[in-house]
Amino acid sequence: MPSLSYDLLLQSITPVDRSREAALRSRVDGKAKPVGSLGRLEDLAVQLGLIWQPAPPRTGRAAVFMFAGDHGIAAENVSPFPASVTALMVAACLNGTAGINLLAQAAGAEVVVVDAGVNGDLPPHPELINCKIRHGSRNSVVEPALTLAEARQAITVAAEMVRRAIDDGLDIVAIGEVGISNTTAAALLAHRLGPAPLADCVGPGTGLDAAGVAHKLAVAGRAAARSAATAPLDVLAEFGGYEIAMMCGAILGAASKRRPVMIDGFIAGSAALVAIRLVPAVRDYCVFSHRSAERGHGQMLRSLDAEPYLDLGLRLGEGTGAVLAVPLVRAAAGILNGMADLADVLTASEAAS
């Protein structure tokens, strides 16, 4: 059983102490460089300082939690790929040959693969964490995708997983996912919780043409018309997926332990949107890694008042953008932890002359 109930998890999250921000900004400004010359890395350094205060930021261990789940709305043909591809992608991740494996290796991050709700029984694997709640979500066109109990369960299970990893020495949490049709679920979450026009949230996903996008928008419209839910947990249950709910839990778990959490693209962003709508203080702990090429992500970022650090045209998911930004977090922490103060450099220069 999770050490924190759903309600206690939400109550355990507190905002960073903004009264320390000016002092941290002054400290960064006083480093051996022109003021502002490291651009937004300086903002990231201040954010890390606020998260970790009074301790110095640690960035040694990073891990991306890749949650996998299938979606009942796939039955409406909203993706050019069959739902069976989800299980195949999980197998590739476990074999170390998926995009996330190679990019995580380059970034010095571990990969944790979690079955949140794949529609099928995956073969046992020593690196697969089986947290399956159900064999895929329900079709949100005709009924809620998750029950409220399942949504809470997914959140608390993932939060506890991340909290334990942090207790074991994890410094940076990153989140990612795999799940055919999950861009449709994410679009519905962005539409309802942004809020934003549904047409601005629905995009090509894994490669739909214009006709396919139009069909996807029509399907999403039918799902949206079925429920008028606006409360964050209700919206997650109505339209989300098990992997999205677990990403939400992972974000909440990281925030409850005061650790930075790297948010990937559109689908991970929808999980962050739910988490922040549940507990606004969660926003303090989120590092938005990149701007996805998927339609709707820009609108979602504006809803969250977030400016990502990378813009590479990525739209793979899996947590790929999140791990690519891990070295930026390490660099920003280095500004605080290792960079010389300008005053010390000048004093040393005067002593040597």
C-alpha cells in the first residue's frame, strides 16, 4: 500500500519559499560572468536553488519513468497504428533499442519502464515494473475512460514509486510515456483543463493526414460532449489514460519530495496540467523540457505559463525531450555549486598583481 493516501499526497506538497528568490538571483548575478550572460540557464539555476533550499542542488542521479498504457478510444481509429504497437514499443524499451534508451544513455539517465495499463499481459522482464490497473482504458466516447478509484490508484502508486526512488538517492525525475491514441486523450485534457478550443488541441499524433485529423477531431468532440466535467480528477477519469494518470502521480510524488521533475512533451504536459490544477504549487517543481511539434502543445504551455528550454521539433514521446534537457539541469546546478564568484576572481587577480 502507498505510504500516503491520495488526499495526504496532495496535502504534502508545499510551494517553494519565494522569499529566497532575490538572494539566489543575487548569488547567480555575482558569479564570474557578465550579469545575465548565461541566459535562461540562470533562471533554471534559481529554480533549482529554490527547490533544494537550504541544501545545494544535487543532480547526480537522473531517471526517466516511462509509463505504458492503452486507450479504449483507439477503437475509433484515431491513430494510423493499431493498439498492439504499445506492447511492441514496451518490448523495444526493455531490449534497450527504443529512442528513449539511446537518448537517456547519452544524457546519463536511467530508464524505468512501467506497465500502467497495456492491453495485454506482457512477458515478465527483470526491468519491467508491473503496475497494470486494467487491460487498457475504456472508450471515452461512450463512458469514462477510468473510474475515479482507478485514477486515484494510478496517481498514488506512481507517486509512491517516485518517492521511494528519491529516498534511494534519485535527484532528477523525468517522465515519459508510450500508448497508441494517447494524443487524443491528452487533447481532451488540454481542452477541458486549459481550457482551450478542442480544434487547437487535436493534431496528427503518430502521423495522421488531414482527413485523419478531421476524423480524430470529430471523435474527440463526441467524447467531450458526453461529459461536462471540469474538476481535475474528474476530467482525468473521463478522458485520460492509466499512463497519463501515473505520470500525474509521478509529478506529484516528485513535488512532495521537493525534487525537480522534467516534463516531456504534449502527453506528459497533459499529466502536468492535471497535477498543477490539482495542486498549483506543483508548478514550482516542473521543468518543461521542450516544445513538441504536436499541435496543441504550444497552447498547453501557455496555459501553464511555461517556456520550454528546447525546441527541436520532437514529437516522439517516451520521455525523449525530458532526458535531453537533463544536462541543462546539471549545467544550471553547476552555476550555483561550482562556478567562481566574481569577487573572488577579482581578489585573486589583485593578490597576484
